[in-house]
Amino acid sequence: MSQKEEMVLVVRRALLEKLGIFQGLNFDVEKYLPALLARENNFFMRRSFAEADPNFKQIIPYVLLSHGGRILHYVRGKKAGEQRLVSKGSVGIGGHMNDTDEGLFALDMDAYLEGVRREVCEELNVGTGFKNHIVALLNDDTTEVGRVHLGVVHVFELETDNVQKRESMITNLAFLDKNELLAQRDAMETWSQICVDSLDRLLAPKTA
């Protein structure tokens, strides 16, 4: 029996264009996220269709784990789900929102946040408390991968650096400071490069 195809959460590109298309990071989260996560505006579709059609954007939480001014960095191994990113350095943990997160219909904010937490805990063993801040949206239409994805950038502000990997696709896991990250920048995936370039603003003290 054939394996059931993965269903992933998408929004229509037209919605993003209506809200205001952008390139790189956009820190006006409140302008975009409520609309993207309104149940009438998102739905699940087959991943093979979504990957091939830039009329849709797959919603991808992209979580930076921070402690003491350092950010968790890793290299995507050969078992990474997205083969176009294999061997690339990354500061983002996350992945597709799947239909197992909320039936076959749509996600609201509460379901989305629970899906994010579950996604991170599937890839990492986070043995510490943390605060979850949504800090930006990330769009990159300059690459094949970026054209069909839209990132929601989170910062998990960790109480300690007690984090280990769970997934075999994660290699060379380490907390790095800003200078160390900049030294690794050219070997990173594009989304991580964009985040590292604006690291100070992403990590700016949060009011809530």
C-alpha cells in the first residue's frame, strides 16, 4: 500500500500580496500573522503540489534558540527532509505544519503555537524552560525553496543551554556567538543568512 502523502499548511500568495509582499524580514508581525492564521485563510494541500506552485506559500515556523547572547547552530545532515538544504548550516529549527496538527482544515493561533512547540521538541530535547517570542516574518523569493515557503521567525529565550538533538539530520549542534555565526554565514542556508544579518534586532529585548 502506498504511503499517504504529506499534507502541509498553506496560504495563497494573493493574501500575502494583499497584506503587502516583502523581501527578507518583516518585523510587523501583527499586520500579517493574525490574517495568515485566520481559519478562513489557510488550508492543507499535498506537499508535492505546494512545492511546485508558487501561487501558494507553505507556512514554516523558524525557531532560533537563544541563551546568553548565543544562538543554537547546526548543520543539516543527509537525512534532512528538504534535500535542497543538505549540508547547509542553520540557526532555525522548524518545519511544515501538517494535517496531524489540526484535522484537514486550518489552524488558528493556539493550534499553530502548539504545533511549533511539538515540532521543536521532535527535533531537539530542550531540557530547560523558555519563553517563545514571535519576532518577524521571513520571505525570500530569490530562491527555488523560498518562493514556495513563508517563515514565521520565533526566538525561544532559554533559561539554560541544556539542549541536545533528537533527529539524526541535525549535526554539529553548538551555541555560537554573533562573531562565530558571521564566520559561518557563507555556509548557511539563505534563511539563516537573513536572520544572522539582523541578529541584533531579532534578539532585542522583548516587552512581553
